[in-house]
Amino acid sequence: MRHLIVPGLLCLFILGASGCTKPVEIIAHRGASYIAPENTLASVKLGWEKDSDVEVDVYLTKDHKIVAIHDKNTKRTAVTDVNVAEMTAEELRKLDVGSFKSDQYAGEKIPFLADIIETIPDGRKLYIEIKCGQEILPYLRELLADSGNMSQIIIIGFDLETVTMSKQIIDVPTYWLKGTEKTDQTEEWIPHDPQLAQTAKDRGLDGLDVHYAGVTREFADAVKASGLKLYVWTVDEPEEAIRLTRLGVDGITTNRPGWLREQLKDDMPAWRSVAGK
């Protein structure tokens, strides 16, 4: 027992000097979207192949189906520009949302969330970002309950009222997304307010998922002191990932999950993914 305690104390001491690091979760942003078209089955499956968890965005269609897409319309990812909420799932599924990335992915369709959930490997988690409002929640609750994968689901979203309601009716970890902006005078990123942690806790949420540039030592310490989880988005630079890991974040969302992990292995011997890869 003594041999186990001494190294543990040593690690705690070194951690204070930014030496030891805890395992940090790597989450593929909209799937492995640097390579494959975002929010498609291709990008999701590639994210799993990169030994990462995966994040996708969801909207509710006119006929109350839940599909994965980031924008409220298809202008950016499909040739035809339509509003998601005004179309049926069948109509949306006729669109090509792969060709905008490359010819290799021509014919990729907007996927149903149900189909994405079926691809989750053992030991992995799917982050579902709600992009619309509370109208999606009854359908999302039913879908998740029927899936049998509730233990592998996390819900995130920017709208505080929506994620608060989601947490109340869907019993899965739920995090509040927050962005940040730059000051007009200096163009420097504005730090996140440590009070955000208390707001999230008062709402019964499990954590915060924030824009990486606003994370300071003060903010990270406040979130940890509150007992909440702290996740960051979207980080594609190894130097920034190292800084955030040393601040104690629980997870990093990135467009390049496999590549970022490889970069970190060279700079941080203690680096490990959740899966130990």
C-alpha cells in the first residue's frame, strides 16, 4: 500500500507544477469533420475509428424526425437550400451533403440520429447538441429510451432553458454550451465568467462546454470547485490543447481527433485518451 501512496502523492505534487496530467477525453467535432463531411455517417464512423467520442448537431424535421445537421438550412452543405424544420425527413434525405467536402463523399445523406446511435461502439460516448428549441425534447426522450444506449449519451446545447428542461426529462449528463467574444479595443478573447459554473449548477446541469479561448486558470478552478465537468471546443492546435489539459479540462472537442492525439503524444508523455490509446 505504501508503494501506491507515494507515487500518488508525487503525482499530485507534480500536477501543481504542470507535470502530471489526468486522462483527457477527445471528442470528434461533428464527427471527424476535417476529413469527412460533417454530421454524416461517414464522419461519425471515422470519429469512432480515430478512438474518439463523437459530437453531432440535431434538428427536428417537419414530420418530427431527428436528423443530424448543424445549420437550420442546407445552404452550406447541400446544393439545394431549404429550411430543415419546414421539410420532411424523406425530402431532406434526397439531398447530397457530401459533395461539398469532396467527390469522394458524393451521395452522403443527412442521417437520422437513430442511425448514428446504432453505430456507437462499446466504451464510447455520443454528444448530442440540440440546435433547435424545446420542441425536440419529447421526441428525443422517446428515441433515446428506445435505443438502449442511454448510458452512452450526453446532451449539450447553447440555450439554457432548453438544456435545463432536457436535464429534467431526460436522465443523461447535460452540459451548457457557451461561447466568447473578443474585445473591440485589443481583439483579445474575453475570459469566461466563473459565475457561469454556479448558474449551471443551480439549473441542475452536470457541466459546462465552453469556447476554449475564454478558459483561464480562475475559470477552470471555479468550475472544478463547483463539482461540475469542464469541456472545451473547438481545439485543433496542440499548444492550446496542452494548455487546457494542464488547466484540468475533462474533454477537448476537435475537428482532427486522431491527428491532435498524435501531436500531443510527442509533447506530453502523460497524455492518454479515455480509452488509454
